[in-house]
Amino acid sequence: MGETRVDLQHLLEDLRDAYAGALEETILTEVVANALDSGATRIRLITNPAAATLTIVDDGRGMRRRELARYHDVAASSKSRGEGIGFAGVGIKLGLLVSREVVTETRRGATHVATRWHLASHHRAPWKWIRPPGLTASRGTAVQLTLTNQLSPLLDAGYLEETVRGHFEPLLDSAFDVQLRRHYRDGVAFECDGRELTRTEVRDSESVPISIRLGRRRTPSAIGFIERNARLPADREGIAVSTFGKIIKRGWDWLGLAPAARAHISGLIEAPDLAACLTLGKNDFIRTGTRGASYLAYRKAIQEVVSRQLAEWGDARGGEARPRTVRLERDLERVLEDLADDFPLLRSLVDRRAGGQKRLPMPGRGDERVPAPLFANMPVGDESAGSGSASPPPEGASAKPREGASSPEPESPTLSPQKVPPAGDQALPEPKALAVRDRQSQADIAASAGPLETGTGRQRPARHGQLVQFESGPGDWGPRRLVDGTILINDAHPAFTRAMASRSLGYHTALAVALALAPLAVEARDEHTFVTQFLAHWGGAQPAKRVTGRRPKKTA
């Protein structure tokens, strides 16, 4: 009888390649993440360059003896999908690739045990019980890596501090204490070689707070800030999103925005509910199914408030003009609205009101009181944050737009911030009060999202979270791809060129959108049915007839 053999070293190397950062960065980040999942309130990093050891000690719950034994199985984890920010102790398991041995000591109640573990060959990673060396205090877990390379960055205290600050910034920023206190009741402190890492209290840059409320929640679903700097390191550019204090994404691509002054703008938004949307590896978000729809809803909310603040700073999304497909886009919007009833996961792409209204009136000109946008600007009441007018954009704000992005529309709601009342059950302001508010400075206004309110204005079409853009890429990209909720249609693909030549761009675009949305809307076995139904709705969408204002000629 045969048996299945696993090349452990090759498996760990493949697991290493699944993470974007360096191996040492992944090891440290994942060990800290698992310590946070255990309820740790203090995490200590201790280096010993002479002995080439890195010791990480936490005061979390610790492990029982059987849990420590199971911890040595490569794919074992006590957490289910959607729980925590660490993945199956992957940090220590990847540590086997850079260590001669790994010692793990844990204490929980009366249990106090330790093991020694090492990678002996491609197929063997033996471990054994040892006498606890005394690395832990009254409770918690300690891991000690004896590194094979004495010049490893894991022995550099400066590298350790920079990595912790870069990946767990919300835990070291007092602005997020209220949001994170629900998960970390006693807070979290980091210590590196006996020195506690300092916390950020006040920012020197021009910073605007952000508060996002989804649906009708009274408490913020996500909080954060967006700031503008004269100079910004390349790894700090863009908006970062974190959950439970761990940064998952950073940059502009995931958000689908391309501001002209992108090198001067950064930000961070903490959304604890997004922990349920993490992939199994805890380093990305799911984009399909119910959890994928939840992530896209958050992404759309963040995109909305960030776009509004960029517009306040006189910045906008750059890009070259895309094909004029206004009528086609309207048809696709109608299809999405109709299909949202049959495919609930598409509802995150369409702004809807309770009761089934599919077009949200937006504040604008006129005296009619109509519901305000789902994501609106709110005054924060802090008059000491800035002066009476917004400061000019930093140098480089008028840089050449990035190629491949779509051009902003003149009256896009995203790029035209509106004055609306604060969220909550408040009375409507009088017209005179609105006029006064329109003259107030926006320097002290924070971008926020709140429950539906009412404002003064005329009705405008609903905005959709899904964005269609055109890009030029190699043929192996395929005719389309879905990147963080944005459908990118490859205008360099032979099928697109043929569609343009045969004047069938509309059908090609509709098919590309249907193929891109299918994995989000339904299971794999039902994708063909979805595409068929999408095209049927698209074919049945009749564009509204254009009515001109000309009067008929008078006949004699």
C-alpha cells in the first residue's frame, strides 16, 4: 500500500510566493497578526544578533497542549473563514525556511509546554517536546527563531519597527482608538528591544477625517483620514484600508482612482467588518459571493468620500478620453437595475432606496426637497483645523493625467461635492440656512457617509458602484478583467478591434461586462445562465427617444 508524500519545502516556498512582500516581512507580520488574534495587549520583539535569534513574546490566551501539537501541522488552524487577521500560524511555518530551529513556548492556566521544530529535509519537519526555556511570563506565547543568516533583517530593530508601523499603523494611531476599542478592549502596545513604540497623536500634514456609515447604522462602519503632504515616500502613496488594525491594501489601483497629485496624497481607513471578507490567506479580500458583495459596497463608499475630498482640493481623476458610449452605458445601467432583483449580489453595484426606488435624487439646483446622496459630506464642528479657504494643492497637482484612465465628466456627482445636512434624524434647514452653509469653507468638513437624508435640489440618475474603463494590454489579458470591482475592457484585444471595425462595440462591451460580472453574481455552474439573461435584458433595453425643442414649421 502506498502513501501520499508532500514536499514540505516546496509547499512552504509556494506559500511564500503567495505574499507580495519580502519573506522576512511576511514572517513578522503574520506572527504579530496571530498574536493579536489571541487577544494580546502587549507584543515584545527581542533581537540577539550575537546568537542570531529573534524572539516574539505576547500576553495572549496561549495554547493548550493538544493545540500546540496541532500547531505543527502545516494546514492546521483553529480559526474559521472570516475570523481574525492571521492565517493558520503561517508566520512560524514560513520561519522554517530561514531558521535552523524554531522554539515555541506557551502558557495557559496550568498548562506550560514548549517544543523545538526544524526543517530536516524536503519531506520532513520533525518537532519534539522540550522543557520550557522561560520565555513567557504568566500567560501567552513566545516563539524564538534561530536564523541561518546572521545578517538577516529580522535581527535589525529598525527594520522590525518599520514593518510593524507599516502593517499595523491603526494600532499606533490614537485617531483609531475608539473604533478599535470594540475589538481590543485594553488596547495594544508594541515593544522592540525594550523600547515601546511611540503612538501618533497629532499629524503635521493637512489632514481631513473620514467617517463612513453604511445603510442606517448610527455608529460609523469605518473611520479614517486623508491627508496631503509636500513630499511622500513611494510606499505611503494612496489610500490604505485596514481591518482589526492590519493594513490589507494600499495605493490607488484597488480604489479605481487616479488623482493628478497622487504622489502627494495618502490616507488610511479602518473597517472592522471587512475582516469577514478576507481571503483564507488573510492578505486580500474576496470578490465573489456575499462577502465579495460586502467588500464592493465598502469599496464604493470609500471611493465616494475620497473622490469628494479630492474635488475639494481641486484634484480630479485624470485620464484620456474613452470611446463615447453614453447611450450604451445607460442601457447597461438599466440592465443592472433590473437584474438586481433576480441576482441579489448585484445590489451592491446599484444605489437603491428602501421601497425599491432605483434612481436617487441628488441635491442640486431647484427648491424641491429630495433625498440626499447615500454618501455625503458632514461638518465636524472643528473650526481650528483650517482657515477660511482650502489651501492650494501641492506642487505637482497639475501633473499630466495617467494614461489609460477614463476622463472625468463635467457634472459627475463624485467630483462635485454637495452641501448636505449632517447624518441623523434632524430637521430640514431653512433655505436661508442652506445659503449660508453654501458660503462656508470646506476646509473643516470631513467626508462621511450616512443614512439617507433630504436636501434641496433636483433629481439626478443613481450612481453605480461598478465602473467600466478601457485599457490597452497584451492579448493574454483577455478581452476583459475585473479588478477590485472595476471592469477593464482591453481595447488592444483582437476581438475589440474587430468589434470596432464591424461597428458592434455595443455588443462586445455588453458581453465583456456580463462575463466579468458572472463570477460575482452567481456560482460557477450558473454563469452561463447569468450571461444569457444579462444579454437578453440588454437586448430588450430600449433607449429613450430624444425629444428636441424645435417647433413644427407653420404651413401657409
